[in-house]
Amino acid sequence: MQKVWEAVLEDLRGRLSAHTFAAWLAPLELVGLEGGVLQIRIPHRFFADWIAARYLPDLVETMARRAGAPVSRVEWVIDESIAGSLEPPATERGPSAREARVEVLASRRASARPRARERKTGELPFPSSGAGAPAPAQRPERSSVAPPRPLEEDTLNPRYRFESFVVGPSNQLAHAAAVFAASAPGKRYNPLFIYSNVGLGKTHLVNAVGHRVREERPDARVLFISAEHFTNEFISALQHRSIDEFRARYRTGCDVLIIDDIQFLATREQTQEEFFHTFNALYHADKQIVVTSDVYPQQIKEMQDRLISRFQWGLVADIQAPELDTRIAILRKKAELESIALDDAVALFVAQRVESNVRELEGTLLRLAVRADVEGRPIDLALAQAMLGSASRPSERLPSVEEIQRAAAEYFGIGMKELLSGRRHRGVSQPRMLAMFVTRELLRLSYPEIGRRFGGRDHTTVISAHRKIEAQLPHDERLQRALESIQKKLGLG
């Protein structure tokens, strides 16, 4: 079990700064895991409050996954002999300066005293299923975290409606299903699962579903939320013993639940468990469920099979990259909405140049409009050629994620399998972080998507890697040479 615990800490190490990990997680010691009760030895009582408020849900989920056994409750065991000169990180969204000083002083006082008798402090329950309330348990004496803040219902994007969505062969099925689901929520196509690569319009479509439902049924309770927010709200509910309110909000407090980027739940066992019961409650009450993802349900790694099965109960529809005529129509619609004068020749030229996704297509049009406004000239073919004509088409110029990974692996002399592995050795982690940085800078993929493409890592790991490389580049000549070489390998140098 000790090896399992070490693996858990290694998993968490990559999600935190080195200082934060050393100060708060490295001192933790495993006492045991038996009957769903995880016992952890800590230096003093303040650790229970700090960790419970920030890291405990991730720690519990990781432990359950690594141990292959459920964790229903955590017991803290205080052992003052392991206290050291521990300083809480100043940059974490943690306590006030006064609270931090109190914790440091407490730690130093503890380390100065002789070994104290081990004793248990507050327990934190983690329900293993959606049914029933958590078992009562003591809490740490103090908490510096505010109660969870539920997402307000009115979070639909006002610009994303069916009227502004351009329909073409690439998205026709998804659009028709969305219109039907909005017109008769809970009757057919329930759940509605829409997937596509980034920037192709799935978020637009599901927002449009919410707007249409509200137009036709003003009293309907529509919740549009990202899977990340659902996860964060669930974690806060666990920490603050407000799980009943959380469940009432999502299971009985809405008529249409729209979850964006459901793949974010991958690897999060407890959140998947909660969503599974939420799904069942809504489905059996004939409430409409709409979810989006960047991949087909069965391609979501580390998602529970029973959830994948339920996603396929209704209709699964994909959105492909738009063909030329649809791209031209998208440009014209965007120009109309933004009151931009767009010549047909310019629309054709831009549509031929920008093939990757709708978001980039619209962004290119807006950049043209801004440049035309700055230069005091119309958006003509000469201006479009000046901005786009010297570069190859993005689909030809930009490398794939796999090409970036291969270039980084070749430069550092490691294998692709090693690059995508969980190894933390600097000889592997540095090339991996640099490859993540290049992927983000070149392709502008989302952090969760990059994490998925790099061995199923958490998005916070990608954010941390990007920040570290960004901070090191200006004064690290060796890293600069590595970046230049990788860019040359990709044909960008």
C-alpha cells in the first residue's frame, strides 16, 4: 500500500508547484486504507483544514483509482513529531497573511515540542454513490473557504442562437437534432450528445437549444454549465456539507441540463459517480439532457462504461469541418451580424485560406475589419492578400500534435512512448513540457485537449508546464536552442 501512496503523491506532484507540494503534500504519511476509510498522518491540525479546502477531493479520487478501492471517508491522525518548518505558499489562493503566519507559528511550535501521542482529528466523508446523505463526522475547527457559489441560470451566450447558426452538410444532422430537442425537450433525442473538434460550433448549438426552450417555455428552468464548473461545484459541496442542496439543484431544480465539454469528467471517478445519478434522475423524470464533447463517447478515455452507454441512449451527432460554401456563408453571416461590408471576392479568398474551424474563420474576418478601420480603407482583396496571402493555408502550414511530439522526442533523444508516459525525470518532463508549450502556442488548443493528447493529463498540468517554459525561455539559452531546433524540424524555422 505504501507504493500506492507514493504513486498517488507523484500524480499530485505534477499538478502543483514544487513549493506547494513540498509544503503541504510531501509531509503527509499514509496510515492505512481499510473498509473505505483512508487514514492520513499529518503534522498538526491546520493541515486538515488547508488540504480539505484545496486538495482533498483530488487526493481521494487519485487514491481510489490507484488502490482500486473506494474511499468513503478520510481520518486525520495528528503526529506532531513529523512537523517541520513548513511555510504555506503565498501565491496559492489561500488564507490571509494573518492566517498564514498563525499556521507557520503553529508548525514551529509543534516541531519544538517532544513527540506527542498520535491522535485523530476531524473526518471528511466522501459518499460513494448518489443515494443517501453523507455519514455525520467532525470537521476541522476552522475553514477559510467560502461556501460554494452555484452557477446562475442565466449563463447562455446571447449571441449563440439558431438564427445565427449557419447550416451546411457538415453540421446538418446535429442542427436538426438540436432543433427537435429544443422543441420537445425530454421526448426524443434524450440525451443529445454532440461532438466535434474545437471551434466547429457545438457550443453554439447547445446554447441555441437553451434559448429556444426558454422562448417556447418561459417557465422552464435551463441550466447551461461546463463539466469543469460542475466538478468544482461538486467538490465545494462535499467540502461544505451542502451535497443535498447540490443534488436538489441538478436533479430536481432544472428542466434542461446542458453540460459542455463532458470529457473533462474523465479520470474523476467521484464526479462521474455523481453525474451518473444526476443523469438517471433527470432521464427518468423526462428532463432533457444535452452534452458536448471533443470526441465520440467511446473514445473518452477513463470514462465509466455505464456513462458512455447512457450517452448513446439518445442521439449522437458529430460536426465536421465546414466545406467551402458553408465557410463562405459563415463569413457572410458574421459580417451581417457585425455590420461589416464584405465583398464576395474577399469572402471567397478568406474561406479558401482558412479551413480549420469556424472560430478561426470568424476571427480572421474581425482582424481584417480592425486593420481596415485602422488604415481607413475598405476590406478589399488587396488587404486580405496582404494579411493572408504570404502564408500557406493553415491546414498545410500548421503541424499536428503528433508531429510536435515527435520533433521534441527526436531532439531530446527519447521515445514517443516515454514522452507521453508518467515519468517525472527531468530528462523526460522537460521535453514534455516544451512540447506542450509549442502545441499551445502553435495550435491554440484548449488546455484540457492538450492534456488529453499528452497521455490523459489534467489541464492544470498543462497550464503549469506552459507557465514554466514561458518563464524559463527568456534566460535559458539551452531551452531557446531546443525550441528553435524543434521549430525547424516542423518547417517553421
